[in-house]
Amino acid sequence: MKQSWVNGLTEQEELDLRGNFVASKLTRSRLEDLLKQKITSSSTSTRSKKSYNSPNWAYEQADFIGYERALHEIINLLK
């Protein structure tokens, strides 16, 4: 569990949150799988040959990279 989850919480809130975090292992694991599927799906569509014909290709690539980075940050918070 990342420290950022408990920053600014009271001692009791931290204990409650840590207990809930441990109890939600299955849900967090499933969410991680779903986020990884989204990354794979987005990556596949971004790398299709059709996307290279877009005049906005560079912006689309930047958007994909930002989207992927955000999903990876969420995945890291789930561990």
C-alpha cells in the first residue's frame, strides 16, 4: 500500500483504510486486470497503420502516452 493513501489521515482512519485495502484484494486485482486490458486495447488501436494517415498523429500519440501513464499510475496505487 502506497503511503499516499494514508497521508493526512488520523490514526484511526489509517487503520480502517489499511483494513479495507487488504480486504479489497480481489477487487483491486480485477481492476488492475481491466486497466491493463485498456492499455493493450488503446496501444493496439494507436499502432494501427490507419492512424499514421491522420494529420493529428503527433497529438494522438501524445494523448495515448498521457492516457497510458495515468493508467499505470492508478495500477501502481492499487498495489
